[in-house]
Amino acid sequence: MSRVALVTGGSRGIGASISKALKADGFTVAATYAGNDEAAAAFTEETGIKTYKWNVADYDSSKAGIEQVEADLGPIDTVIANAGITRDAPFHKMTPEQWHQVIDTNLTGVFNTVHPIWPGMRERKFGRIVVISSINGQKGQFAQVNYAATKAGDLGIVKSLAQEGARAGITANAICPGYIATEMVMAVPEKVRDSIIAQIPAGRLGEPEEIARCVSFLVSEDAGFINGSTISANGAQFFV
Ligand code: CAA
């Protein structure tokens, strides 16, 4: 029986590449999305990967959605907490609403995704958790006090989960992508984007597939001793 992977925000951007890579690796994949029905339908049409709609910021919706996925596909042993949003603004202009939207989706969303799946992983003595953090959680970013806080928080989550899950065969790791060619980065004003690319020694944006390959490795059965770690994939833009 194939392993079941849940990828939040799995129908677009980096998440879509991850969903496709895991399918190619032999997983049965469930990809969640929050609102874009059209993109999700096109994604399923193109890939055959089933999509599920819920808001990761809402615990009850996440729990109910996960129960549905498990009823349809079987127990989830692999979770990729990828769903994330930006609401960029310099701090003096950032509104409490922008703060809370990003915290609720990017940080509480990880709790809401992993928490309902965790007891089953503990019982079955196996699990793979990958949280998609960001270079900006490592270095901070002008106009991203909210986003950087969540992405730094992701690193605390995986380091703590790793310690709690290790004896139960569960690993939790983070990937910190640098600037990747997705809609999120393309939404940055062109002039700003050009100045960002100028700061990347590789001289280019990353490709979503370059992140998906890191995920494939971390969720493999062979990667059981890699736990609580962070893989930076940023074209040499920043070192920790
Ligand atoms: N460092 C220092 N100063 C900066 C700066 C930076 N990185 N970026 C902008 N500024 C300065 C500008 O030069 C300008 O200065 P002046 O007022 O002296 O001209 C000022 O900040 C901008 O002020 P504005 O009032 O014009 O700013 P705004 O309210 O219009 O906001 C912005 C503009 C939201 C900051 C916009 O520039 C922006 O989106 N920047 C990109 C932020 C960014 O990198 N986000 C990452 C998105 S991708 C992602 O998040 C994925 C991932 O994980 C990597």
C-alpha cells in the first residue's frame, strides 16, 4: 500500500511541485488549498492529484479535513506544512490585521495541520513532517516583521517536534527556501525583485522543483536520522 502524504497549499507554487514530486515517488497525495477553486481543479486535471479545500488557520476545519483525507486515502504518514501567505508592509504601516492574518495562516496553520495527525503517527511509530520555512525566517526581511516571525517560529516547531517524536519514529525538519520563482515572489514590485536577484550569488531565482527534491529526500524512509534540521536552499544568498 502506498504511503499517504498531505501537502498544505499543495496546488500552487512550491506546494504544487512538492505534490507532484511525492506522487512521482509513489505516494498517494492529498493537496489542500484555501480559495482558488479554478487553480485546484486545473491542478487535479493536470496531475490526477486529489485536492481538498480548507483554511489551515482554522483548527476545526483542519481537523475535519484531515479526517476526510484519512477516510478517503488511509492514514497520513507524511505531512508537508507548506501553506503560507505574505502581507508585506514596513512595520510603521503594518496593521494588526496584517499581523494576525500571517500569524494565523503561517504559524498557527502549522499547529493546526500537524496536531490532528500527530497521535496517529505516534501510534503507528512512523511519521515524516516537513515545514516549509523561509530564508526570511533566518535573516529577517524589510517589510516582513509578520512573515519573518512565522518562519522563524517554524524552526522552533520542528526542533521541538523532533525531540518529542524521535522515539516514536517521527522526524520533523524544515526547509528554508530562498527566493523561488513563484507567484509570491513575482508579486514583489519588479524593481525590488531585481535588487533581490542581484543579492543572490547564483544570479537567479530558485525553481520550485529544487525545493521539492529536498522534500523527497527528507520524507524518505532512509532519512530517519535527520531530525530537527534545517535545509537552506537559497543560491548562497544567506548562511546560518
Ligand atoms: N531595505 C531598506 N529599505 C528598503 C527596503 C529594504 N529591503 N525595501 C524598501 N525600502 C525603503 C524604500 O527605499 C523606501 O524608502 P524611501 O521612503 O526613503 O524612498 C521605503 O523603504 C519604502 O517605503 P514605502 O512607503 O514606499 O513602502 P510601501 O508601503 O509602498 O511598501 C514594500 C513597499 C511592501 C516594502 C515593497 O517594497 C515590497 O514588497 N518589498 C519586498 C519585500 C520582500 O522582499 N518580500 C518578500 C516577498 S517573497 C517571500 O516572502 C517568499 C520568501 O519566503 C522568500
